[in-house]
Amino acid sequence: MRVTVNGKAQELTEGTTLPGLLDALGLRLGSVVVEHNGTALLRSEVAAAALADGDRLELVRAVAGG
């Protein structure tokens, strides 16, 4: 299946989950904000989100500081 991550097309194995994609990219669930097809997801929603062909994802690393 093909998804777009931060503007770049990526081929994923059918059945890849959103948490699985984050893990493959070396990102931890609590360290990234996820927008899935234009909707920002809560952390609890990321764990349950299914990916499908044509999905668009924006992944933004959360940075702490002051």
C-alpha cells in the first residue's frame, strides 16, 4: 500500500499499523504529533488508527524547551 508521510510517498506492507510505522521510522508514540488525513490524533487514537492505501500523514516531533 502507498501512503504519503510528510509529503513523501512511501510503500508499506499491507496491514502496517500506525504504531508500526512510527516504530519503523524510529519514532516513539509520545514524542511525535500525528495528523492522519488532515485530522490531528490524540495519543490514544494513534494506537488504534488503521492505515489504508492513499492515506496522508504528517509527523511532527514534539520538542520541549523554554
